[in-house]
Amino acid sequence: MIEPHFRDSRSDVVTAASAAIDLLKNTQVMAIIGPQRSIQADFVIDIGDKVEVPIISTATSPSVSLKNSSYFIRSAWSSSSQVKPIAAIVKKFGWREVIFAYEDSTYGSGLVPYLTVDLLKSNAVISQQSVISSDAKEDQIRQELGKLMKMRTRVSVVHMLPGLASRFFKMAKEAGMMGKGYAWLIADVLTSLLDSMDPQTMETMQGVIGVKAYVPKSGQLNNFEKRWRKRFHMANPEMDRTELNIFGLWSYDSITVLAEAIERAGVTSPQFNRSVDGANLTDLGAIGTSLAGPSLVGWIRNHTSRGLSGAFNINNGQLQPSAFRIVNVNGGKETSVGFWSEQCGISRELKPAGHQDNCSSKTENLDPIVCPGKESKVPKGWEIPVSGEKFRVGVPAKAGSNELIEVKNNEETGAVEQKVFPLMFLRRFGKKFHIMSQSNMFHLKQKKMKVMMNLF
């Protein structure tokens, strides 16, 4: 039987490291589940390697590497696994450029090289990177949004945690960037945590498209969710929204795997080989090394089972991804519009494992998507930015200008109609330019053509 011991890292690196040392030295835990934040996991992983205790974390950033650690197990899908479905969506809609807006942290920047490579494979590029600090002031966020508004690219991929993302999208709405012509893609973890966003934020995110880990329905999952909601409401009666996200399911499956590993390894009690005695809480030498750790990590780093989250397959310390769900924020809630899998790419329905042989280009469809501005038509992805007053051109209503543009009143409807003739050249006279239309071009003499071709 596993006896849990809880510590709060308070979203702080030093506090997380201190809590880990406390658990190892004073409680002698067999393994540590967590922390969730990638920057905290970096520190705790080093401690786990030092004392040979498994660190099982849902940190998603690929910058938290498994290569340099024998005791780190990532019990979540690496965020690098989602760049393929994101690139597939960009390719499907024919977008050639995207803006990548991400949180200035290990979690945010870890996705940059992977997204760049997979977008190139889809004939698209990152035209601009917008890096925003998690504690950025409103004026700083507005300044970044102002820069994006001046660009021709209207497709943005957002990779932020909910706290920053909430403020970012609210200010994007104020700036008029959540309307017609814009397209927004959000990456996991944000998509998986949409249930934690307040209703006002969800309203501002109208039209956003996101990818998230697909969790297959099962009787086991339904029964667990019923029990969990009941206990959660008893402990937190003041909270209305009680959705269990994928990270909760992965954590539950991780503890199940750990319990199985303890049973298979025949570990009955935590034991440490203490080489140094000391009273200092932060002295790693006083902790020694775990006698059970090497046996446990051997069972966990390569494990295959079926849990609440679906296929829970750990290979070389990394939980392996499967399919992604594609969702669309509409009417203040997320709606499933399709799936992405390695075998079939984008599809309206997800075929069961072993039945992917029927994949074809005809399946690369999604359910209807509502875009920003409640538009049903997917935006082209770019616009010519206009700042300041619009430039208006007046056409004299008299004879003589009909070679360039013809304006006349329709006698039946009373409407003003205009016909623009194609322009072929601009001829330069000092600092002035003379517009040459297709009709009067042919009246020029051959010797003047050479001058006319000398354009700026």
C-alpha cells in the first residue's frame, strides 16, 4: 500500500527543491510524483539522480531532457509531439506564415525548434516570434500585440499557460485582433486546461483552434469521474466547475504504475544507504542513496498498460503519445471538430488501432469550424496592414481620364459604377511618376519604350 506525503512547491524553483530534499531526508520516500512545472522539474531531477530516487513528472517541455538522467520518468506527452498536428492544420488551410507567441520560460521556448522544423515540412514558416514574460504588465502585452497588428501575417500559434493566456486574449480582443481575418491556434497544455478558464476569457477566445491529447471513453473512466466529482464537491462545495483534465489522469496512472513496480520489485520499506550523518536539511550527503530506487526505476522506465488516460506506454522513461483531438472554441465552450493521428493525419473520425489501412486523402476533413468574428470561412492568413487614415483617390467626373478608370451612373439603379483598366507601367520623371495604361501604352514610339522600362 502506498502512503502519500504532500508538499506544495508554490510555483517556485527553490521551494520545490527544498520540498524534495525534505521528503527524501526526513520521510525517506521511495519516489517523487512531480513537480509539474518544467523549470522546477529541472532542479528536482538532479536531486533524484543524486540519491537514486525515481522522479515521475508531468513536465512537458522537451528542454527537460531524459538523456542526462537515469531516474527521470516523464509521465506526460512531450509538447514536441503536438507540433505535427499543428503543422497539419496550418497546411490544411493553406497558410504559409505564422506568428509564434509564447511564454518566456523553459516551458514556452522549448517548442521553438520543433515547431520551426515541422512547419517547414508543411511549406510554412514562423515569420515572427513574440516572447512575453509570465508577469508582463498590461502595457507590455499591448505593445507586443501592437507589433503583431502591423504585420501582414494573421495566423498566430499561442503557447502559454492559462494565467498569461487569459490576459493575452482579453487584450487581443480589445485590440480588435479576435475578429474577421485573424486565425488563432493554441497548443497543449493550454488546450487541455480550457476548463479552468473563466467564462469571460472563453468568450474572448471565440474561434480559437486547439490541439489536445485524446482520451478514449471507457467504463473505468466514467466510474472514476463520478467518484471523483462526488468527493471533490464534498471537499469544495463552493466550486461549480469540476472537470478532471488529462494531467490528473496521467498522475493517477503514474501512481498505479508505481504501486505495481513496488509490488513487482518486492520492496517492503524505504531504505537509504546513508554515508554521512548530518542535521542540515539541505545537505544531500546526509540523505545517502536509495536501496529501492534502482529496482523501481527499472520497472517504470519501460512499462505498458492501459489506464484511465488510455494507452499508458512508457518507453525509455518517456510516455508515448497517440492521437490528438482538434477542438474549436465556440459560444464560450470547446467543441470537438476532428482528430489527428500519426497513421491518418487529420480526420473527422478516429479509427481504432489496427484499422488505419483505410486512411486516404478523403478523410482529411474536419467538422465545420467557427473562426474569429463568428466567420464560417477560414481566413486566408494574411492582410496588408493599414495604419492611420485610409488613402482615398478621387476620380474627376469628366472626359479625359477614361483610359485609366471609367465612372458613370447606372440610369436604372442610380448606383455609381466604375471600371478600372489594368495598369502596365509607371514612368518616372524626376520624383514624379506617370501612370501608363494598357490602352495608351501602344501609342508610344519604340524609342520611348526603353525609357519607360527604367523603373524604380
